[in-house]
Amino acid sequence: MLRWCAIVMLALAGILGSAALSQAPDDPGKRINLWDGGVPGFENRAAIPEESASYWTKSVNNPSITYFAPWPGRETGTAVIVVPGGAHEFLVTTTEGADVARWFTQRGVAAFVLRYRLSRQKDQPWTIDNSRQDTERAVRLVRSRAQEFGIDPHRVGIIGFSAGGELARMTLLSAPVPPPGNGDAVDALSARPDFGILVFPGPMKADEHITSSSPPLLLSAASDDTCCSQPVIDLMEAYRKANASAELHLYAAGGHAYNMGESTPMVSLRNWPDRITDWMTDRGLLHRRGK
């Protein structure tokens, strides 16, 4: 009888512990500026405040990454840079940013949400090359601090949504643009991610050179997305031609901005993040460190 009571008490403690964990406040992450003191040549803009509302942020003048640590005991040594979309006019920093990062941390992946300069925001001086500089700097900065974050510098990937998917694509498949200023030790590191996940990426791209050694890709879009279904098809065809590794999930319907399936009525899209887990597991990216 005593043994049975002990088992019940342990089970109840586990349930209560799980409930407490699920009700814990969301991790806000740790903000890290891409450049100390601001972007070289634009240091005078670093103190200009960002504008944020319910789901978006804009007026980014001091680009940054926000670090979300993997859940304790689940660390894989893999990292991913999350690049939100927003048509280069704003950043969807919730459902294409922090929410995505927290999803990865539950699976043992260190996640970094990028806030990049916006080339299409009215009255801002930035160009798409400035956005590319920020994305490339994020990859390099994460690599430069790999020991601090407990990650493998050769397992740094990128996931981009819509406009963020365009920047992720350029970072994966195109030569980097010159960094601002004179460069530093961080800029000497490779800006090319080790793998990429492109979710309904937009059509913008730079000059690409796709070979059999191009970073492996996971591609996702809905066929009825008039903006952003064709880019993943084109990439899949280019990868197949080059004998490179790519996996495409083209869903019958769902439109644009289904993100991680949090608000779509389509069951296939609600479950599509499981395909990320499958793909990363098949590539050995979710194996526990030391396992």
C-alpha cells in the first residue's frame, strides 16, 4: 500500500511539474547587438528607438539577434538563426520570430531571432544589401561565440519566412556582400549557413551558384500562394539538377503566412512543423550532445 501511494505521489508531482512548466512565462530571450556601438558608419542611428506593436517591429537602426537557449538537458549543439518576414517593411517578430525560436529550443536547438534593417520601410535609409549584411553578420556572430552558446560552429542553420526567406536564400546560396566599415575578426568567418529551411520565401534573390555541395534545404509553401509557391519549386528543380540535397513540401492549399501552423484551418499545415523535426532528425541535427 505504501509503495502504491509513493508511485501515485511521484506521478502527481510529475503532472504538476509539467503543468508548472507549461504555465511558465515565455522566455523573452537575450538581446545581442550585431555590432558594438551600432552599424559601422551609422553609429549615430544606434539610439533611434524601434517601433513595435502587437506582432510586428520596425525602424530597426541597431540590428540584433535575440538568443533563446535550448531547454536544459536537451542540448543538441545545433543552432538556427530565425529570419522573420514582413515584406521588408516590418518584422513579424512573434509568430515568425520568438514563437519559432521557442519551438526550436524545446527540441534542443539554440535559436537566434534576427532584427534586420528594413529596405522598404518608408523614410529609412537602408537597402537590401544592408539587410543582407545583417543576416550574414548574424551567422558569423553566432559562429564566433559558439563555445559560449555551447554549439557546434559547423551546425549553424537558418530559417526564413517570406521576406526573411529571401534573405535566408541569399545567405545560403549567394556570395556575401561586403560588410560595413573596415570589417573585424567576426567578419573574417564564413557567413554561409550549414543548412536552411525556407518557408514560403519570396521571389527576390541574388546571383546563385548551386552545386552538389550547396547547403541542404527544407522547403515549404502552399500551392495556392500566388506570391511565394514558385520560388520553392524553382529551388527544388535547381537542387535536383545539381544533385544537391533538398526536400520540398508543397501543400495543396493554405495561402501565405501559415508560419508554424498556429492559426490555419488546414490540418496538414498545423502539423507541418513535424516535417522540420523529421528532416533535422534524419540529418543528425537533433541528436543529443554526446549521444
